[in-house]
Amino acid sequence: MDRREFLKRLGSYGLGVAALPAAVRVFFEYEQAAFAADPSFKSKFSVEAKYYEKLPEKKTQCHLCPLHCKLSTGET
């Protein structure tokens, strides 16, 4: 393999790696939409968190790590 062929292959692999995050995001958005469509999914597989404290204004404080993050509704 000469230098030119090496650089061509390296470029094509780079484009594939660069497109990977977008492909993963599309896959997970599809999975989330599929689970959201099934109303029984949440009740079957959801468990209430143990290490948190409810705060005013629909916020939650996490006590799982030393950072004690304050999260709004929908944040992870």
C-alpha cells in the first residue's frame, strides 16, 4: 500500500467515524419513540430513584454522588 492509498483509506475511515454519533443518535431516538408508544412499558420497567430530594419549582436534587446536582423536569 502506497502513501496515497493509505491516505484515501484513512479519510474514508474518518468519515465513517465522524458519521457514527449521528447514526447512534438516530437509533436511540427511534428506540425512545418506540418505547414511548407503549404505555405499559413505563409501568413494567420503571423504578423510582432512591437517592434524591424533591425541591420547590419541580426540581430535584440528586444525592448519588458528591456533586449533588439540581435537575429540572426531564433532565438527566
